[in-house]
Amino acid sequence: MPTEREAGLNAVRAAARLCAAVRSEMVAGTGADKLDKQDRSPVTIADFGAQAIVSRIIGEAFPNDTFVAEEDSALLRDEANAMQLSAVRRFVEAELGAGDETAILNWIDRGAGEPGDRFWVLDPIDGTKGFLRHDQYAIALALVENGQVTRGFLACPALPHDGGTGAIFVAERGGGAEWCALDNSDFQPVRVRDTHDPQQARLAESVESGHTNRGISAQMQEALGITSEPVRMDSQAKYAAVAWGQADIYLRAPNARTPDYRECIWDHAAGWLIVEEAGGTVTDVYGAPLDWTRGRRLENNIGVIATNGHLHQQVLDALSALLPARST
């Protein structure tokens, strides 16, 4: 039986290969490769295929573990979407060498599990819009045990590095963070940048303006004297950028138009652990630790700040003058 590390790595590697194949073959701007959920966010063949693959690999290794993931198979079960289901099956079979349509649908639906004492949490493609525009995206997988994220796996297939493109980040609670190129297993330690002066800091933020409050972000940068242009990218690749020292601050500021919004756990669990184990600090925008015990969302937290640790208090101090007092 594979270890948790082996299973997690195998799962995100296989999902990354599927995503690369889908993007190479199908994402050509025609829209034929995607469906729209009720909230109008795009769901691609790769989202479903990646979730099926990770579900199957983790399920075979740890059949008694709960699996919590973003997608479900409802759209693919609609006869009107038979062409998309067939495409999912073709890409999954190419990667796994097996998988009929019924099995694939069931693998996807394992993601409906409820968070408990021990569960795996997955975002099969974090940054779907980045995936569709041939920009950054990530396959984000984490293991949560007794309210703590204990393992994180983050595959960033489009992230550039000195040796090429594509990286995998892994972290174990108390065991540090590492990275390797997508196509090998030569792992190296990951550490945040040793930046103490906020004027020398770089901010990572979302490409999509709806994912954060750009106004608060700009005011925070002004208050801290940050003059460099933000590093804008989709997905939890922003966490990787902070852990890797390509950025020092990642801010997901609350939007006044949606004050009751709470972050989904699959959007942060893997990246949270990787930054923490790389020497950084992650809290919500009021400085509270992220609480993984409240189900599928971070119900006790508002927004997210990830930093190299050295700058965290200064970021919190700057935000305290910009945000409303936290309601109790």
C-alpha cells in the first residue's frame, strides 16, 4: 500500500498530466470543451477528469478515508452532455488505462463526502479561468486530520522555473515543504524570502478582480510603501509564489458586496500548509488562524493573508485601518 505522500503525489501528477492533455487538445476558445454551472463558472473536461483520477487513486490507497471535493457529476449525467462525458472517459482512460463511464461518474461523486476527523480535500482545477486562457492553474490536494491540515500537494503545471515549466509542491505538517519539477522527483526544500522591509515586498493577487477587494489591496500597498507591481496569477499558485520567494504577501481581501462570503476549504488547504511549512504565516484578514473544523467552508474566517512571516504583523496593522471592526 502506498504511503500518504506517495498516493498524494501520484494523484496530483496523474491529474496534472490529464489537464495538460486536455488543454493541449481541447482548449481552443470554442467553448465546446466546457459547461457552465448555475453560477456561470466554467467547468471543463479537465475538472471532471482530474477529480475522477484523484478520487480513484486516493480511494484505492485509503478506501476508508472521506473525500471532499469541489465538483459533482450532475452535469455529466445529463444526456444532453453525453459528448462531454465521453471526452472525460477518453482522457481518464488514457491516464489510468481503465474506467468506464459509470465508474468515472462514481469516482467524481465520492467528492460529496462530509468533512470529519480525517478527510482528503481536493480542488481538481483551482483557477479554471486561468486554465482556459492558458495561464496559471493548480491541482490542490490536502489531508486534514483532527482539524489540522497534515499534508498538502500542489501541482502547478504552468508555473515557470529555472529548469522549465511545471512544478509540484508538497508539505507535511512539522516536516517542511519541498518542490520538484513536474516531470521528475528531484525534490528541493522550499523557503519563503527573508524580506523584513515592506517597501521591498511583492504582492501576489488574483487575476480575477472579483476574487479579492482590489481597492483594499491598493490601499494596503500604499500604506506599506510597496511600489513593485503585483504578481497577478490565478489559483493557489499564489501560495506557491509566497512559499518559493517569488512574492512575500498574498491577500484575499473581503468584498463589501458579499460580506457573508466564506472561503471554500479546497481553495486554501494545500497552499496554507505549503506556506506555513516554508516558514511563512497564514491567517484571515483579522489575524485569526484558519479553522478547518467548520465543514466545507472556513465559516469562522474572513478573507486570507499569507506572508513570509516577517511582514505579517505589518500587513495586519495596515489592514486594521482599512477594514471594519470584526463583528463577534
